[in-house]
Amino acid sequence: MRYRFNEKDCARIEAWARKTNLHAILSFIESHSRDLEFPRRVLLGTNGGSDILIQGIAPRSTVSSIIRDLDEPFNPRCPSTLTYVLKKQPQDLSAEIDGTIASGLAKGFGKVCFLESTGKCERGIVRAHLIQEALLREFAVKGHVLQFNLFNQCTPKEGFRNWPQPVGVDRVSTFTGFCAFHDHQVFRPIEEGPFTPTPEALFLYAYRAFCASLYTCQYRFEMVKATYAAVQASQPNEGNQLKRDIATNDLNLRELIPIKEEWDRHLTARAFASFDHLVLSCPKTPDIVGAMFFAPPKNFQHRVAQWSKGRRTLDWVAFSVIPRKGGGGLVIISAKKGNQVWRDFTDSLITYPPEKRTMAVVNYILCYFGEQLILSPTWWDKLSNESQEAVVNAWSASYYPRYLKGLCDWGPFTPLSQVDIRRSIQGQAGPAR
């Protein structure tokens, strides 16, 4: 079914746009059918000196992708106008895109060892876990957890939304980015035993999150490029959002390669104390975990952290939410020492009272972590249908903030001082001899 916006709907959207209430526009369009019809040109916001208007028929996902790319705040003095005239995607094009994705998934993604330059690669490429398997079993149910998949073929039963699917712990959030030797040898300090925030462990959590993001840019993103090529072959005037995504990915990749070279030097020299870091602990095992290496566009107070649309080099951070027995941890590490974006980012989280940090973290990672999120089945099954749909909408739109409430309570997140870290290390070392 298709929902056709009436004049009152259009005026409401334009009022939200002028106030930069993009989250309100997203919630409004998500409350309607999958396919939306804008009978006239409707203002959504501004982008790069242009008023952005939309007209025609499109799925919610297309409208959401336009909205999350808009400027904040709204610019009331734009000198030009850009109108998206949208047409519903032809059925034959949908089939072609689905076929491209199915063919790409069957072929599989690239296999590489990101530590090949250090030598000693052996025993073939393995599925490296973003979060160690032993920790994931802390909240798995019958060996399974839940994960979103960008390439999942959504069904009418699911409302054409991308719902989380059960995945075995041995395969969840894995990437073929290391050989068996390096995956075991390098990451053994965080694979064996409980989470202990030593400088080496913190660096390894960050390094693995970084390599997963680099792998996505270099290998998994080939699927997006193949999809864009299929669209262009049938409809040369379509696929503009995919084209922008590809351009952004190429920019990110150019910034990640030098970081990889620098971090490899730190790893080889075992210079693990060269990074700013924040470690928080909570008394309950998190229901949502994952890791991400990214350039945060906003901080936890919803303010713009850095301008991500220009050519200026971005500041990057590694952000991990880690489960452990009887509690959990959160680690945020800067890509380089003296990273002002990292400082603003972590300060904006600490500003929340300890008891409100759980939902501050949940709101953030639902909107930004993408496929790197891993969900507890027990937690998910206890959510109401309304709450489940709100989670799916927030993840699908990838726009922050969405102001979800009351989904989780992991107890107060409190910072670990260097004294706490030393005590933790001593506690794991066993009694003195």
C-alpha cells in the first residue's frame, strides 16, 4: 500500500524542517506505509547551500537516506534549490538488484590478513570475531544472538524493514581479515580470560574494531558498488544516493590507510600507551554490544562534533561495548593522542548522570553501529512490539538522535581510574608468590 501525504501532512513536515526537527520527520514517515507519495514539492531541509525538496513516490528508506544527509541546523538563506523527483522503483529493477546481492553473497567477500606485513602468516584466513566469542556466550541463547544484516531481503511480513536475525555465536560479527596465526597470536590477551582494561587490551580492542571498519570499506563495500552498477545499467538516472555513499566510502578509505600504517607501527613497537582512552564499567551485562571505528559526526549531547561533508581530514575514535560475566565495559579510544573530537565526545557522555548513561549509549549505538551491533535474544523477546519497531526504525534510518526511552538499564556507568585498572590487573594476576 502507498500513503499519500495530504496538505496538512506536507505543512507539518515543512514546519519540522525549518526547526531542524529531523527526528520528528523520520518518526512521522515511519508511522506510514512503506511507499510514500509527496503530491507536491515538500521542503525537507538544507544541504550544502541548497533547499532540499522532494516530490513523487518513494519507499521510506529512500526518504530516510535523504534526511540523514541534511545540514544541521537548517539554513534559512540558501541561494539555490534542489528537488528530488522520485519514482517508484520498477519491479524488474528490484529483481535485478536482488539478484546482484544474492550473487555477491554467494561469492563471498575478500580474504586477507591485515597483519601480513609483519610476516609469519599461516594456516589460512579465518573468521575473526569483532567481539570475542567467549564474551558473546555470556548473553547468547542456545548458542545464538541477534544481528542486523544490511543485505537481508526484507519481506512484507516484516513490513519491509530490516529486522534482526538469529546468528550462531561462532559466526556473528566476523570478518575474514586475519590469518589463523595472527588472529590467535596477536589477540590472545583479549581472547583468553575476562575483560581486563590493560593498555595492551584497550589497544587490541581498538585495533580489531579499526580493522573491521577498514575491511568493510575495502571489501564488503564492493557489494554496494556492484548494486550501483546494476542500477546504472537499467536506469542511468537512478542510484544517486548509492553514488554519494561510494564517494564517501572512498574518502574514508583514503583516511584509514595512513591510520593502519601508524597503528601497525604501534603494534610492532608495543607502544600501547600512546592513545587517549576512556573506560567505563557497568554492573549488569549489556543487552546490546558491538564495536565501531568511526569519525563521530555528533557527540552524546546531539551536537555536531565535526564537519563530515568537506575535504578536511576527520578525527576518528574506536568505540566498543563489551559484555562480561556479571557486568560490562565501555571503551572509547582516540585514533591519535590529543584528539579534540575524542575529548568532546567522551566529555559529552560523562555529562550524563551515571544512571542515565545506559540509554545515552543505547540511543547512540543503535543509530551509528550498523551491522556491528549484536543483540541479546532474551532482551529482544521481552520488548513490546512497539519498542521492537522503534529499535528497527532507529537502526534503519541511521540518524541520531531518535530519543528512545526505557529499553535498557545496565546500572550506572562509572569511569575506571588508573588505580582501578591497576587493581583489575592485579586481581587477574593471582596471589603473590
